[in-house]
Amino acid sequence: MIETTFTIVRTDKSRGGGDDDYDVCDGDKIVGRIVRHPQAPMEAPWFWVIIAQDRKRSLADRGYAVSREQAIAQFRTQWSRDDLVCHRVAEVPTPPMPA
């Protein structure tokens, strides 16, 4: 498993971002977002989501957290979890068989 170093960058206000709106970057690629969301539960106001294009989509790639730091930790845990998942046999390509 390769350790990924994320950079948290405040979003550009011209894009509609506020003071509590951040892009999660892996190098020069935006792979996620962490935002203090006004419609989030009061006990967990920070929303995080993985949006990387080269990842298989999952409902587990998003969640709510108590703080921005916890949102970053949950994001990192979910990101690295993809490396540990045992993919279903049905999704494994079938090797070519001689005729």
C-alpha cells in the first residue's frame, strides 16, 4: 500500500466556495472536497467526499464529521481502504481461453 500525501486547499470564492470549503488534492489533481455544510447534522457539520475520476464509485466515499481534522482522517481512511478491498470474483476479468 502506498501512502498518499493530501494537500488541503481552500476553494476559490469565484467557484462558490466559502471560508470553510476545501479541495483535497493529490499532487495537482483534485480528488475530494471537505466543506462545513449548512444542511449537515448539527453534531457533525463537516461533509467530506471522494471525487477522484479513476476510483470506482461507492456510497462509502462520503460522510460527516465533527471537525475538519476528523473529516480529513475519515477521508484518508476511506481512500486507503480501497487498496485493501477484496474485489468480487464477478468483477475479475476472465483470462482468454484457447479455442
